[in-house]
Amino acid sequence: MQNLSKYLLVFAFLFAIVACNDDEDMRPEPEAANLVDAANQAGLTTLLAAVQAVPGLAPALLEANAITVFAPTNDAFAAALTAFGASDLNQLVDALGGPENLETVLGFHVVPAVALAADLGATNNFTTLSGQSLTVNRQGNTVTVVDAAGNTANVVTADVRISNGVVHVIDRVLLPEIDLPQTPAPNLVEAATAAGLTTLLAAVTEVDGLADALLAAPAITVFAPTNDAFGNALEAFNATSLAQLVARIGGIENLETVLGFHVVGATAFAADLQPTNTFTTLAGQTLTVTRDGSNVTVTDAAGNTRNVVTADVEIENGVVHVIDGVLLPEIDLPNVVEAATAAELTTLLAAVTAADLGGTLLDAEAITVFAPTNAAFGDLLETLNLNSLEALIETLGAEAVTKVLGFHVVPAVAFSFDLAEGVNTVPTLAGEDLTVTRTGNNVTVTDAEGNIYNVVAADVAIENGVVHVIDGVLLPELD
């Protein structure tokens, strides 16, 4: 009897345990969080901000019967900001093309059905809320998602249950097919500025109206030298600044010719080029462009070949190819007679003709001419109480006049910036030395009698040297 009581007691205890377990099984499971709560718990703050930026999207997702959400992390959105050149969500929305395109992007992350990772096949194609198809692949425990652009995102946290479906956290923002806003191409000045072509921009600015003309042209291709290319050109021309280079090549008009030689009045991307191409430039001269595979070279009028180091920089009215050298066209420099004629130094020309020195000056290898103005000759005639050049020649004699004129010519090229600061003593064709003094940008010339005259127009380049116009006639020692 005692044993039977023990068995009944044990049975009662076991029954109580089973009854308790049955009560626990009958309790309702905790209700899953909704999408917003789940995203908050997962720290997906950028996704939530993006959803809130589309009016009505959050309620629509919360009220949907069944959804699967591929939810990008904050880091995934940060990577998208970088890819689109945006610094915040507002800029990203602008880069995408506005709120409508943002809605398409977000809808592309949502499938209107529940798809747990275990339910997936090896390859799955889902139609998203955006109406576009999304490809989801599963290999073992690894799930990836491929967007319309072919980019692959990894599911980093799968099967986060929500009240109306499931969330899979992914490491990339998925991109559907959308029409992105077209970023306008920069104009030539903006492109050159961005590329650091400061010397080219300075050169273009030196020519009045050139920048505006290039900006307004319907179509151009610009072969744009780098700063180093201009540095090499300065060295080749023995110049230390753009201003000195301009002087040595003959002034602003020739600078315009040089710059125009770098511009073709049509658009030619590298892929448009044939193996050999001949283009007429804005300078009116021909430029040869050669393409060998991806290598493009340009040959100038002097036969120098330059390399395109950066091709196909698109601008709003054409294209820029950055090159490693300055292209040289054929540049016309006047001879000394033409320069004197252009400067209206008629008395000097008459004196040179009378002394039969024209040929000597034209044939000289290198000369610097200090050229007196007509007023300077007038002052000399007045000082000598003479009334004409003929009277001067008759008074001084032909030999003396030849010596006077030769005293104005140095048998070497000396632009004003070539002169040393202070006093310079230079030989002349008269066989006597001339004193030339430079003080900053001012140059004076002192003759044998101690008369000091000013250079009133410096650095007129000629084909065999340079002319400086002065305000007095220089006198050597005369017998």
C-alpha cells in the first residue's frame, strides 16, 4: 500500500509538469516589430531618413500585406553619397534626379512578398515595388542581390522578422534603371581651371576677346599645353615670364596666332581620329594629329611632336586634349625696315637710305637698334641750327652720318629684360661703346657726349633682333 502511494505521488508530479508545459506552448509569441521599429533597432538611420523624404512611403510599407525589404546600412548609403559626389542625403536626392527617382530607388529595395533566406532558390527574380526586376542569389548561407546596373550587394544580416514580412540588411544601395540628371559639361575656362592650366589661361587672357570668342564658338577642339609645357617654351625662348615670351615672339598679335594654332574649329574626340589627321586651326595654319591606338600626338609647323597626356576632357562646346608642349605655328616678324615703317620713323629710314645702311642691317645675323623718333631728329636739327636731314648730312659729311647711325646699332640681341640692372656697356657698329642703363622697367641710353635719352617704346621684335625706340639721336665721338 505504501508503494502504491509513492507511485501515485510521482504520477501527480509528472502530470503537473506536463500541464505547465502545455500552458507555456499555448501562450502567444511576442509580436514582431514593424519595419520602422526594426530599422531603428538595427541603426539604419539613413534608410529611415530616405524613406521619410518620400511622402506617404513609410505608411504604405507599414500597411502592406507582405514585404521583403533589402535594407542598406548607413555605410552603404555613405558609399552611395561618395559615388554620386554628394555630402548629404539632400544632395544625393538631387544627384538621383529628385524625390520621384528616390522613390523608385527605395521601391527597388522592396519585394511585395515574404522571402526568408531559407525559402530562396539558387537564383531568384523578384518584381519590386518600383516595377523593376531584382535578382537574388543564394549559395549555402550566402545571399547576394544584383541591381539593374550589375552591382552586387551582400546580405550581411538575414531574416530580421517584421510584423508584415522580413528584412535582409545589405551592404550596398541598389540602383534601378533611372534617368539620372545630366551634369552640364564645364566651359573651356572652367575645364582649364580644374586641370590647373593656369599659364594657358593667363595667355588667353592677354589677348582681348579671345576667351569670349572661344566660349562662344559653336564647336572647338583645344590642344591645351600644361604649365610645364609653357615652362619649357619659356626656357627655349630664354624668357622668364609670359610677358617676356610674348615680347620675344613679336607681341600680342603673334601670341594670338600661337594660341589659335592650338584650336580647331570642330569637335574631335580621340576615338574620332584617323591614324593621320590634318586640321586647319583658328590661326589659319595646318596642324597634324596622329593616333596610334590610344596614343595621340600633335606635330606643329616647326616639326615638333607633342603628346596628348590627357585626352577627351569634354567641354560644353567641344573637347580639350591636354598636351606636353607648346605648338609653334609659322610666325611672321617684321624686318628692321618694316618695323621702322610701322612706327613711322621716317627720318631714320631716310637717313639709313642715304647712308646705304639698309642692306647691312637687314643682312646682320643679330642686332639691337636704338631707333630715334622723328621728333628726336628734329631736336638735333634745331640744336645744330639746321632745317633738314640733307643739311645735316651735308654739315656732318656722309662718313660721319654713317658713324652716327652705326652708333645706334648693337651687333647682338638685347631685349630690355636681357639687360643687367644698372649700367651696361655695349659695343656698336660705329666701333664705339654705348652706355645703356636699366632701372627696373626703365631704360636709358647715354652717348659719347654724355647726353641721356629714354627708351620710349621697348622690345619691338624683328626677324633678326629687336628695336627700342628712343627720344634722342645718339652722337659718337666725331672728328
